[in-house]
Amino acid sequence: MTRNEGHREKLLEGAKRCLYEKGWARTTARDLVAASGTNLASIGYHFGSKEALLAEALFSAVGDLSARFDRNEAEAAAATDDVEATPPAVDQLQATWSGVIESFSTEHAVWVAGLEAFAQIEHLPDLRRQLSDLYEQMRTDLSDIARTADPTLDEPAVQAFGAFQLALLGGLTLQWLVDPERAPSSDDLVTGLRTTVDLVEKP
């Protein structure tokens, strides 16, 4: 690894620490330098700006969180008697939402930093594009629950399911950060979905 490559990695790791410890809004360029042991010029050389560095650090942290979700799901599947069995969609949803809600506590700083990043998108078009790509990946991942549960669903229905689940995620995140004591549980979300379907299907 060259000295420049080493600086890039140090900046990225330092930026992730800053996001966890100070959040997006309160992290300064000097904080990034202090956390990484590099210099101000390295930020511009490797990332172009403080915001671009923080964005990459945030997406790296989100990737770490997603990888932990995948490992937890794999461990849960391995613990079942029939690892080939596909759980019902409602069980998959409940497990997904339970994992997300747990992460609001264990990965609180990542969720807060993500919300702070959204406040920057009006002034940072590159960040908007990056967040748009992240949302598209999340929609796809959530759509897979419907695709796996019912292979006969057409693609528009599958995509609508993913978009709906992502909309729930946004609302759940805000509710939990504002008032975690009264935010819905995974059971509440599933019950709410069932009630919504019942109401819609009523003549």
C-alpha cells in the first residue's frame, strides 16, 4: 500500500469514527484530520471535499450494518430444522423489522448520521445521487421478500411492495428517533399491515 492509499484508508476509518462519535453535522475537517492522523490536503486529494468523505464513510457504515443483518439472517436460518424451508412472508417481515428496530439502539449513530445527511442533499447533488442509489438497493432488497414468498407475483407488484416497505422504514426511523418509547414494534407493524389490508378489502 502506498502512502497515498494509506491516507485514503485512514481518512475513511477516521470519518466513520467521527460519524459514530460526533455525527455528520458536528464533524469538522479538523476532526477528520485528527481522527485519521493525516492532513487537510489529503481530504481534498482523495475525496474532493469533507462532505464527499463523510458520504463515503456513511455508506461504508451502512454496508457494515447490512452485512450484519445478512449474517444474523444466515445464523437464524442455520438454527432451524429445515434450512431449505422458506419462512412465510409475514415471518420474514417480522424478522426484518425486528432487526431494524434493534439496530436503532445498537447502531443509533449510523441512523442519526443518515438523517443528517438528508438535510444536505439540496446543496450537494452528488450526495443526492448516492442516496438515491442506496434507496434503490434497499427497495430491491425489500422486494426480494415478496419475490421469494410468491414467485407468481408480477414485477410491478414486487417493486410496489419494496417501495411500500421502504416508505414504512422512513416513518419508523423518524418515530423511533423522536419517541422510541411509543414507536411501533415489529408486531405493531405487522398488525397494522393486516388491518390495512382488511380495511381495503371491505366492500
